[in-house]
Amino acid sequence: MANAKKSNQEQPDTRHNTQGQVGNADNRESNTVKDPDEWTTGNEEMTGAQRSYLKTLSDEAGEELDETLTKAEASKRIDELQHETGRGLNNGK
């Protein structure tokens, strides 16, 4: 039976931020928060989680939910509605 080679290379320490993006722990500022316009999947249909949260925010703001938003557009709209409603903001905490 052949022995499997073990890699002596260290793997980068990666962590997920709250938006599910992966970034290098040593370079969090540049890798973990990316402009939605730069997302490679930004033109795809928004996720179920985005749709659900947008529905909640839209209801609170008294606005209609646009079901046709892309992932990137949904992310931007979430930011807008969070500022409008105050929901989901850190508020200095």
C-alpha cells in the first residue's frame, strides 16, 4: 500500500464573515467585505435568505418588495432599508 504524502505547507487561516464570504484572517479588511458590484455571482437571482429579509425590511418600511432583484441589488437594497428602518444596524455596539 502506498503512503499518502503529507503537505508541509501551512494552510491559510480563513474565516467566514456574517455575509458568508471567506477572507484571509490576516487580511480581513480587504477580503471580507467586498462591494456587491464586484461579486462574481452578483447578477444571479437573490437568495432565499435575502428575499426573506428584504420582505421583512420592506414591510417595516411600508414599501413593496421587488422580486426581480439580483444578489448584488438585493444586498444594496438591504443596506438602504436597514438605514431607513434602523433594523440590523450595529448602532455602535
